[in-house]
Amino acid sequence: MAYPRIAALKTAAAFRAHLERNGIPLAFDERIAPHAESPLGRSIDVHGVRVGNRFCILPMEGWDGTADGEPTDLTRRRWRHFGISGAKLMWGGEAVAVRHDGRANPHQLMINERTQPAIAALREELVAAHRDRFGSNADRDLYVGLQLTHSGRHARPDVYDRPAPIAACPNPILDRRVPGGVRVFEDAELDRLVDDFVAAARLARDAGFSFVDVKACHGYLGHELLGARNRPGPYGGVLENRTRFMRTVIEAIRASVSGLEIAVRISAVDTVPYRRRASDQIGEPEPPALSPQPSVGFGILESDAEIDRALDETRAVLRMLESLDVAWICVTAGSPYYNPHVQRPATFPPPDGYEPPEDPLRGVWRQIQATALLKRDFPRLVFVGSAYSYLQEWLPHVGQHNVREGLCDFVGLGRIALSYPGLPADVLSGAPLARAQFCRTFSDCTTGPRMGMVSGCYPLDKFYAGRPEAVQIRNVRVK
């Protein structure tokens, strides 16, 4: 089924009519407020830190580091664009592996003693770009962190098309996607991995980062451990055990690395894995069918009517995080590997994906609703929302409404930061918005990595459009 493109919904009346016709309760402001009145321009103070506005750049892997895990010119260009965006919260820049076997691709950044100076310089380049654009004191309310990760079952550290998974637990559906099977982490290995996260956090602090994100989303190790119901021993089964790794990492960082804040990006809801249906290429749940009590998974959502119930496990995790004095939470959903329509709503899927099984605006609403419910129940925590890029021209209208109404504290920007890095600055200054730069969810920033190439906005960024990879990606997309 085809859904109308957002670019075709040119008026507030047309946008609202489409939402109402399809039963999607997504609210928005018709008018973008000027800077002096904008909820998006308000600063926020948390734990003695002031962040200057309500825009956040979300972490994205660029597939463009060196084989050793250092940034390249492409990485530095992307981070400079983050700096000139005008956003004041930088949620990790991108996922950085804490050790080699945890890299999601052979060119993912990795932090260790050897790479730390280059990653420190990368952060400084972002800050310098921010100062150059907005003034010499502009970084006083800029808050920059680093996302720490181990990719777990989605690790591909040496060759992009050769998976080397180390899973948190068996998964009867996902395991069969990997020829040769999937090895599961032993308890002692997870014990040692805690030390790797602590060492990475210390290096991040010494590199100048103000916080680290202990990643728990998108099917990577931290997320899969939260759903390891069928794992025996201290890291699986009941939720207290499934949160043990996250809790131990946070407590160990607190004990060993002073002066560093801790944040968590979490997939608050999830679904069973999806696949492409042969008859029409639309996504469908992959057999076996969803059972009332899934053997594996975290926050499994059977229907949108059950979203409040599905968040019960996330609430339990947030209670734990609040007790550990973790205040910064970024909410996302699902995984790009097995249900991308839940994680990253899009009109045009990558070549290994599937056509959306729902109006992508429903996926946007689902993540906004999950964030709003959690913010309601945990008002002292700071929440960053995700899934806004699909909204395109309506992004500022929806984001402004959500911050004004207290449904979230920050509007997170992912893919759109690649095509239109200056969107926050333009919104807050009242400048005309550059319609030609809005992300149209062509998914080329995903298609490139799926083909072993660097990630970038090949359709809309002239720099990437001029690279040889653009022709290869375009040829794949038109087939």
C-alpha cells in the first residue's frame, strides 16, 4: 500500500486531515514561534549543567573510520556539521565501540589508548565549528557526549559482509539468519566486558566528553541483554538479572571515573522481527507467530493499544536508572536490523528492507507517545525523543508542540542532520527553511553501508552526490 509523501501535505489543514483520516493522533502547532517565544529555544538546567536549547543530534554510524577505529576526513566533516547545526545537545556523535569484536562494521569508530587522541580532536573540531558559527562563547551551553557500545549479535568487525555475532541469548528467529550459527556470551566474558566499558568511559572523559551513553537500543548487546528472558544465570531470566549488565557498568563507571555524567539510549518498545513478504514486498512478522509470552525480547508490543502496558519493563529500568542518579534518557524503539519501520519510519526502504506495513507517521506517533508516557511517569528525568526526521517540513511544528506540552525535553535529529544540518539554527533564528534539504527518507544513508560503503546523504548533499558511490547506490535504488 502506498502512503502520501509528506512533501505533498503542504498545508496544516492537509496534514491534519491525513492524520485524522488514518486515526493517527499526532498533534502539532500550526505556527512556528519566533526565537524569543519558542519552547525549542529554551535552555534547560540538569545536575548543574545548562544546555542552551531543545535540539539534540542523535548518534549515527558513518562507516567511515579507519580500520583501526580512528576518524577520517569524512567523519570530521560530519561532526563539524553537527557543530554548526545550532543544536546544543550532542548525544554521542555516533556509536563508538569499546573493543574490536564489538564493532558493527570494519570502519566503526573505536576508543582505546591508541585512538583516543584522534577522538578527542574530533570532539574539539565539533566544538570549534560551533564557536565559529555562533560566537566564541557559544560552547558554554553546549553539551557533548560519546555513545559507548558493543554490537553483540550485529557485530561485523573485520569484513562488512561477514557477520561475527556474539549474542546475549539465543533467538529462534534471528539466529537462523546467520550461516554457521551464533555464539552466546559467557557470563565471565560479560564480567570482563564491564571493565572495557569503564576503560572506554575514562578515555572519553579524558578526551573532553561531558557524558557517556551506555547504549541499550536497536538490538545491540545492551538492548538484547534487557530481553534475555531465555538466558540462564546472573544475566538472564528475571528482569533484575537482565538489567545486571547495565547496572554494573553504570556503578563501575561511577566508582572509577569521576566528573563524568552517564546517559542511556533505550529501545523502549519493540516488536517481533519482520521480513519482506514475497507477494508484495511489504513487511510482515516473521514466523513463528507472536505468542502472548515471547521467549525473548524487551518491551514487546503486540498492538498500539497496548503501548502503555508494553512500557512496564522500561519503567522498571528507568526506576533503576533514577536510583543510580542517571538523569539523561534518549527514547527510541526497535532495531534497524529486524523491524526498521518501528525504529526508523521511512517511505523508501533500503534494498534489503521491506515496504512499510503501516503509514510511517504511525511509527513516528508511536515513539512520540512512548516518550510522552515515560516523561509523564518520570518527570525528573530528561527525555530526548526520536523518529522526527520522517516529519520533514512538519518536524518543527510537531517538535515545538511536544516540548511546549512537556511530552519530551529535547527533539532528537538523526538522518535529517545529514541532509540539513542547519535546521535547528534556521528554526531558532526564524530564517526561511530550506525545503530542498529536508530528508525525504530515501534510505541511501543506510543503503551505502549495506553495500559496504560510507554513509551520507547521497541524494541531497552535493558533497556525497559527487562521490562515485552515489552512482552505484542510485542504480540499486532504481532497480
